[in-house]
Amino acid sequence: MPGDPVALADEWGPKAVLHLHRPSVGLRAILVIDNVALGPAIGGVRMAPDVTLVECFRLARAMSLKNAAAGLPHGGGKAVIAGDPRRPVEEREQLVRAFARSIEGLVDYIPGPDMGTDETAMARDAALRLAKDRLRRARAFGRWR
């Protein structure tokens, strides 16, 4: 079964396969964290109407191999969001924000832009997460109430 996450597993990974679904905003996404032996997985967030688990797994594995070959202290991962990348910018950004909220607690995956997503949507989300993190840290140290 090519769509079976267990059938994709081998001695290198994947470490995790997540199916993300938020019907209120139309988010349907898959995240594959392939391997974290060298460090947290890095890999892009792709948006396309015809994404599959097998495609996501293969792209995540390719990121694991590329990062290892380049000597980077990172494993490989990949996320795919089912959606038309030609939709209006506001709708794409809404999907990217919903995706980011869905993976907010993960420490093993660092997302980046890829086909169908762009730096603007990723940067806006990153700025919001950074502001939240700074506020959380300031509160933890008693500098902000």
C-alpha cells in the first residue's frame, strides 16, 4: 500500500508522519519528519492541489540525504498542504497560518518556503511566532506582566 505510513518505514525513518486537518479554514496537510539523527529536520512547506503521502515522504527523505551530504547539522522533513497555490494571497496565508498553528509545539521540524508558498507568508507567521516566544520568555523572567 503506497499510502500506508507504516509501509514507508525503514531503518532511517520516518520519525513521524502527521496528518493535519482544520476544516474551519480548509486545511488538509501532511508533515513527514524523516530523520533527526543529525539535528532537527528542515524542509519546505509545499502547496499543491494533488499532494500525496508518498510524495511528501520522498521529498522528506531527499532532504535528509541532502542535509547529510552537505554536512548540515539537520535531518530532513517536508510538509505538503493540499490547495491551489494560485488562490488569492489572503487565502494562502490563512492556510499557512493554520498549518503553523498546527505544528507550533513541534521541536523536531523547522519549516521553510517551497513550491506554492512564499517567503512573505512564512515571514509573517515567523514574526508572529517570534513575538509570542519573546513575550513568553519575558513573562517567565518576570520582565513582562
